[in-house]
Amino acid sequence: MAAADVTAADVTAADVTAVDVTPDRSLFKKIGLAGYRTEQAVAELVDNSIDARVRGRTAHIDVELDFADGEIEVRDDCSGMTLEGLRNAMTIAAGGGKGGESLGKFGMGMKSACSALGRRFSVTTAREGAKKEHAVVYDEDEWLAGGSREWKFDVRSAEKNKPRSGTVVKVEMLSVPLYPNQATNFRRRFGMRYGPYLERGEVALRVNSRGCAPAETELDGERSPFEIALADGNRITGWVGLLKRRSVKGDYGIHLYRRGRLVRAFEKFGIGSHPSAAKTVGEAHLDHVPVNFHKTGFIEDSPEYAEAEAAFRKDPAVARALRESARSGKGGGAAEIGRFLGGPAGGARIAARVSSDAAGRMLGEAGSFVVKGLPGKAEMRFVSGGPALYSAEKDGDTLMITVNRDSRAFQTVKNPLSLIGVIKSEAGLAMEEPGRHERFLEARNRAWLDLAPRGAGRDSDHLPGAAGRRRGPVAPDYSLDQRLIGVHDLLEERFPHPFQFTGLSTLAPFLHNTYAVMVYNVQTARGSGAELQEMVAEGIGGEEEPVVLHEPGRREMATAVSLTRGKPIVVIRERAEEPVTTWASPEKAWLDLFFEVEGRGTRVYRDELAPMLAELVDANHVDLGRLESLAKRRRLLGKVRGHLEAAGWQDTPRA
């Protein structure tokens, strides 16, 4: 009898076996290993407090980062929970039936957030008017040691000490470090994240006893509100406007909210990432659009998101803002360079800091602009190609300075704006003696080219991006992964500690197979990993929201690799030594990858190590003598030699 012909009547009681599918108790720990940043995990707890607020009354929420005892606490004076409510709060996937106005969605937030923050947490709660408060404690070690497969917690109920309502969540035995300026960062980000609630007075939120204020945006003119009706009856509301100054750092775009809570900041939603839109800013509330599990991004493949973005783009207020942004930004990169290049006559002081990546974009877009700070009229224009870095000559009563944006001389400086400032000064000096200026300019151009790396111009395929080009060896196919270049410049500008991109952050071009997961590596100084973790996650963003792990062990790595297919994983490691460069040499990068694979359990790349090294050696990127010397200092020489010999590298040098 064919399988398709089997009916329920053919199955006897003897054919039926009951299978227990109760999850393993380790699931409670694993739900916290899905890549929360500390801020995101704490925000999940704040979300729960906001959901529990009493209508018509300001909810007071306090976040305490206890640096002395290593604890995190979130407490509120909201409605609190009944005994049944606390049971649901501790049940995985329960709570998804919250009302349509709530921030919670999946019934996973509190459990996964607390598990991500630490190995022990407690929840104490009481309803207004109730005589008792209820408390439950989760201790990871005790929970995992329990031999029973029963999923039960002991809830202790006691008489209330005070006639108050609300909930206190306290996390101990932290898995995430706390760092000094973390409270300041939380206040700033929560001010943006919960701005609508704070502005309406529905929530008063404090971090370490200091209040969070709604983020203020300095606008050129007034906000233009919009309300867009969609075909299915849903609506998008918000406003658009123009920044007082164009943002060359990418800090423009639309803040996307769901239920009053920020999901994505400075998203290029409906406006695109282009200099002409760099003054456009606003808010859009997409309350009906689905979000991902951690509420860190909207599901952009959903029809709701596509419909909302298309309707937003066509709205008259949005179209008008984009036209005005493009009109006010006329002149592109050159106009921005002119604004940043200030100073007195003969000077070239950079008036403001911008990242080298942003400066590189400005240089690539530049046309021409009027130069201020030189005697008489002066203009600078940018061309592509030519034998010299720059030239200067009189055109009537105007000094015309022509700069070759493709000159390899731009590789000698960290930031192109600094070299443009020097060019401005040198051109001014040259024209003080018109009869001798040609010889002066010839000598200066020769000097700049002598300083520059040879063999490539700015557009050469074998150069990495603006950040890596100046921070690591210039070699074919060896560079930072393109997705990390912007993160690198963000860290150079804002991260106060030493850091270094290494492993697959620089060796990605040498992979020989396609993987569903990319595991990048970044190293930093002792004690600064948590701060770096948040900044890296913030810097990558975009469609591929990364999973950023701080000092993961073997089990955490295995869980992350198995659960995050399609998303990049960035592993933060802390090292005692301070790196000299911000991305590693090929020898160090390969050795760090070897250590991650053999010592830390990132097994997915194990078969890649030998062919990757062979290609690096053949391309003259890796010297085996230097590699073994470095391995010896790190006490990995025996393991590395064994690996090389097993791979057929019998004649390796002996360090």
C-alpha cells in the first residue's frame, strides 16, 4: 500500500508513540546569544515598562548601571504584574498577545535581554492596590544544573512594604562589561529612541539619576508634517525638514519609529544615499510594518515596508524637501570642501573634523569652489588625471588652482582635506613671486610624488578604501572588507582606544568558497571591548544588521554561526598589547584567523587556512619567516608548524 493511501483508520493505537518535545533547559541561555548590544538589551526592558504605563499618568522609568557591583537595574512605577502576568513574563514566547499599541511583539524580549546581559536576574513586581508583591529569580548555573526537564520557577509572594505599583528587573553576574561613558551614551541614544514619548510627557526616563531629553535637531526652517493614507487603510505619519548644515558623515535621513519607539536612525528611507539629499531629515512612524525579532530593524522584504517607502517617496512634502536639499547643496563635494577649508590669508586650517572616508567621498564628488583666505580672488577646481598633484596660474585677476584628485599623493595623508589645505597654502606662496612660481610648483609636485606610494593611483582596483589604504600594506587583493571601511573611519574618528581589524576583516578576498556567514574580527585594548562592540554594531547597520559578539567562547560561537545564517558576525577580542596599525599585516591577520579557528571554535573556515596561506605566500603578501616569528611570540609555533606540514609546507623556515 502506497504511503499516500494510508488513512487514520489504518493506524492502530500500537502505531502511535508520544514524543516529548520539551526544549532542553539550555534554550533559556541560548535565546540571549543572538547578538544583542547592551543598549538594545536594556531597551527591551524599558519597552516593557512603557507597555505597562498607566494611561493618563507619566511613567517614571529608571535605568541604573552599577559600575561598582557590576549590576544593571530597570525599575518603573507602572501598572506592575499579577501572579499570572509574571508567569507569562517568564514563559518563552508568551506575551505575544499584547495590545496593538504595545512595543512588545514576540514574548521573548525580557528573557532574551536579561540572558544577554547576565547569568542571573530577578523580577519583582506589584499591582496598584494589591496587598502582595511577587518575585522570581533566574540563576543560569542553577537552572542548567537542574536535572529535571520540567520548566518551572518558584515565585515568592510577600506583603508589600510600600503602597506602590511597578516592576524592578535586576541583572547580576553580568556577561557584558560596563564602561565609564556608557551612561552618557545611553542618555543620548534613549533620548532619540524614545523621543516621542518624552516629548508628549508620557514617559520620564532617567539613566543613573539623570534625565533623558528628546534629541534636538537643528533645522533650517520649519518641520513639514505629513500624513499618508495607504491602500489598506493604514497610515504613515511624521515630518520632514532640512538640516542647517549638510551632513558629510551620513547623519541625515529619516528616523523610523514603530509605536513611538525608534527602530532605525538616519535611515535613507525613500530618499537614497546621495550628497544631494544630505540635508534631508525627518521622522516616519510605521506602526503597521513588521519588525525583526529584536526590533532593531524593519523587515524590508515585506510588502508593508515596500508600500510604505514608495508612498513616502511620492509625498509632496518629501519631494519638496529633497528638491530644497539638492538646491542648497549645489556644488557637491567642492562646496563642502570649501566650507571645511577655512583660515586666514596664507593659512589652511581645517575648520571642522570629518572622517577620512567622508573626506574621500567629498574629494571624489568635487568640482570647483571659491577659495577664501588668500589675497585677491582664488578658485580651486578638481580634475581626474594628469602628471602633477596640482598647478596654479592666473586667469585674469583670479588665481586658478587645479588639483588632480587621482594623484597618488593623496595616499600619503590620513585625510584628503589636510593635503588640500597644504595645496592652498603652497599655491598662495607660489604666486607671491610670479616670475619664479613655476619652478616652485615643479619642486613641490616632485616632492609630493616622491613621498607617495608608487604603482597606483586613486582609482586602482588593488587599493583598499580610504581608511585601509593608509593603515595597512598596499598590496593587490589585500584590504579591509568593503563593508568595514565606513566602520573603520567611524572608529578612527570617535573611538578613543586602540583597535585593529584582523582575520577575515582583511583576508575575506582570499576565501575560496562561499559561506552563508562571514565572521569578521576586530581587536581592541583591554577594558574597551564593550564600547567597541556598540560602535561596530552601530557603524555597520544597513540591511545586514550584524551580530556583534564580545569575547565569545566556543559554545557562543557555535550558536551564533548556526542561528545567524545570512548575517555577518563581528567578533570583538581584547588584547593586552596595543596595535601599531588599525588593520593587521597579512601575517598577523592569518595567524589571528588560525587562532579563532583552532583555539576559539570558528570551525567554518578550517579548510580555508592552508589554501588561503598558499595564495598569500604566492602573492608575496606573507613571509613565512615573519609568520613563524610572530607565532613563536604568541606561543603558537608548534601548532602552526604542524598545520603547515600537514598542508604540505615541509620546507618552512625555522624561527
